[in-house]
Amino acid sequence: MYTTLGALCLLVLPSTFPVSVRVDADKSSGPLKPIWRFFGADEPNYAYMKDGQKLLSELGRLRPGSVYFRAHNLLTTGDGTPALKWGSTNAYREDAQGRPIDDWTIVDRIFDAYLERGVKPYVEIGFMPRELSQHPDPYQHRWTPTARYNEIFTGWAYPPKDEKKWADLVYRWVRHCLDRYGRNEVETWYWETWNEANIGYWRGTPEEFRNLHDLTVDAVRRALPTARVGGPDCAGSGGRWTRDFLEHCLRGTNHATGRVGTPIDFISFHAKGAPSVVDGHVRMGIATHLRTIRDGFEIVASYPELKARPIVIGESDPEGCAACQGPRFGYRNGTMYSSYTAASFARIPDLADQTGVNIEGALTWAFEFEGEPPFAGFRALATSGIDLPVLNVFRMFSLMGSRRVKAESSGQVGLEKILEEGVRARPDVGALASTDGDRLSVLLWHYHDDDLDGPNAEIDLEIRGLPADTGPVLVHHYRVDHQHGNAFEVWKRMGSPASLSREQTDELTRASRLPLVESPGRVRPGAGVLKLRTTLPRQAVSLIRLECPTRSGHS
């Protein structure tokens, strides 16, 4: 007998389709790593502003002390005034005699904002201070979403005119962090050189970048020999460029030390999808995204010395430009982004298992854009201090357990199929399950690449392998769809106001939270089997969380 979860069954569309999901709670398939706990943004200065602080607090609460944030422009020259795809800290200047003047005020303010809210730095060491750049002018760009992307690559993107001054700057920065935050804290950070040096973010040669990387890693390690260093955080898998970088780290002559090899504690690359507009609607490119991840994993796996090394996908997103706007980015405010996130993150551990590599994290390059109109169409986790539906999926991830258990769905698109063609025919109705003590969590998603209405999935969920003496199970059912955890739909019903009153902000804030579909209830399993039923609309995500105490009091 199935127990129905929630009143959503009353919302069934005329056309539905059945899906059977089976979870075997007693069949562990290894750890479920919290790979989702990494975030980042181009604009570092938003971190200490009003809405930035609020969002950092939300991220820190997901997994206090284990969430990381990566930002561009931590060494960029400027007064800290933010702009799209820009930020600055004025960390380095020179006096009239060319002697260094360090000012860590803004960098400290950024890192303080992280750490005070349970978030740790993933330190991207860049970009080039104006007075160190080989070609400093023009330096600050004035990019807007209507400009060409390559207009951002100005004087900050060039190699240093003095390598020793660069290395000394990095050394002093790490020493300053040790003095301010303590060795035990700084040892937990990630340190990496630059961003996407295989494209326009680096206006030097590949060899010049490898030299800079050697100097940077050496400077970090001289200041803190136990620092966690890695890279290269390249655009895409990097192909030949990444192989040359890894070969250099393993067998090349270190530009800083003259010895063979450069330390590499973790490996990082980026992966993006490719949305487009087809017949007037957005069509996502999840296949492109996942193929890039597979390609990066295969490059790492081809080096026996690196196969077990932790990998962080340093940017992992539906597409590449968070600050861009336009029709193909119309997925961002609503449930397309949230369902895509659930469907794509669930596949990353499977790709790691397939290639035999060690995935540690996948970083979502999305934060917030301070002072912009609400729901302006940027790729973000929150807008005007109001959480977007995608943030609720990360809240769901944070409620998952640490041990993955077997879950099969008759509606899930196979990994090879999704790599080949994405989700273009039937939808992807998938499941991911985990346990933690006497709690069992089942994540369900109903995803399709096309942002179009479609029939609901009628899901029969069968959970087997519960201890025979399991008592009544307490069921919590969380949901993100058009009616739940979705401030965007409420804002549209308000008439899409360009500015918000206090009352409207309060209403949208309430609508943005991760909600329960109904009050928690108890369901009694029979002979170690629990049967539940729910209706999952297209582009919806559910988390069903069960507390399964045994009558003997043991899990």
C-alpha cells in the first residue's frame, strides 16, 4: 500500500506518466561527498556589502566551516568600488622609488566577511596589480552586458614586469594571513594561481604562466610549507594546455627552485553548459557541461601519479557568464536552474567513478549582484537579498546523508545517453539516496533541457532494506517547483515590480525559503518496506527525508 505525500496530487495535469523509484537502504555504494559546498564570483567586493553578507550567512549555514568561496580580483588595483565582472582591493602599490606598499584592508574585509559567516577562502591569487603589470594601460574596464566579453581583458591580465616583486607580494600576503587568522585556519584553505590562463584572462604565453605558477606556489609554500596548493583552474578541460601544465608540474624544471616538479595538492578545471534559444524557448546544454567534466577527469586519470589527487571543478555551471543577460539566460530565476543543478550534480560522482578519479568539489560560479533590480536575469543565488529557487537545491544537498545507498528510477536517463544528447526526448526523472545514522534522504528531480511545460511524473517510491523492527517513520517532504520555494513566481504575480516595498520584500523572502509540502507525518513500514507516492511536476525537485528509528533504539 502506498502513502500519498502532499496535496500536490490534486494538481495532476491531464497528461501524466508513471515512474517507479526503488531505494535499497541497506545497500551502501560508498560515501556521498558534499561536492556542492564550493561557490564563487567575479566581483569580490560584494562579499562585505549588505546583501552579500546575508547570502554568505546562508551559504555558511549549509555546512559551517566546510563551505568555500573563490573570487577573482583579490590583488587587482582599485578603490574597492564594484562593477560587473570587476573588483579591486588596492593590495599593492609602489612609492616614488618603486618600493612596495602593501595595504590588506580590503582583502581582510573580504576574508573576514567569509570567515565570520562560516565560509572559508578558496584563494585565487590574482590579478596583476597595476604597478606590476607589463602593460598597465588601459587597466580598469567598463564592461556592460551589451559589450563584447573580450573587452574585460585589460592591463590586469598581463604577466609581471618584475617576477621577484610578484613572488615577494604573494609571500607577504600569506604571512599576513597567518598573522591575522592563524596557521590552523590558513592550512585549511585552497591556494591557486590566476583564472583560466588558457584564454584571455592571461595575456602572456603558456610558458610564462607556468613560470608565474611556479613562483606563486613557491612563495606560498615558503610562507606556509603545509599550504594546500593546486590548479590550474583553466577554462574547460584545457586539452593539450592542461596536459602541458600537468607534465610541467610532474616532470618539468621548476622556475622558482630549479628542481624537478611543482607541488600540486589538488587539480582544478572548469566546465560549462551551453544553453540556446530554440523556437522561442530556452534549451539547456547539460550534455556539453557533463562531457567537459568527463574530459577533464580523463586527462587526470591518464596520469597514474595524479589519479588519486583531489579534483575541484573550479567553476561548474550551465554556461559561462554570470553577469551577462539575454534570452538564452532566461532559465536563471526559476525552476529550470534548480532542476538542472540537481540533475547535473547527481551525475558528477558517477563520472568520477567511471573514470576512477577523486572528485572533491564542484564550484558554482554564482553569488549576487548588489544594487541591481530584482530578478534582473543574472546567474545568481539571490537577488536584492531574496533567495532564488536554485539556492533551495543547495539546502536540500546540505540535508543529505554521508553514505550513498542504491537508488534506481525507471524515469532516469542513463549517463551515456545524457552525455551523448542531453535530455531532449523523454524527461529525466532521477533519484539520489543517502543515509546518516537513522535518517534516510531521497532526492528526486524532474528535469528536461527544454524550458516548456510537460506532464507531471507520478512517482511510486519504494524504500526497502529498513530494519525489521523499524517503528513509525517520520517523513519530511521538501519541494522546489512553481508553487514552492519560488519567489520568482510570486514576484511575477506582483506585477514584476522594479523596486520593492518593505511588505513586498517580506512576502518574497517568505516565499524564497525551502518549504515543506505538508506538515511532517508518520508512516509505518511493513516488513522493512516503506511505500510512498507523490506527483513531481516538470522542473521540480523534491527531498524526502525520513527519520527511521528502530523499536530497539538502534539505527
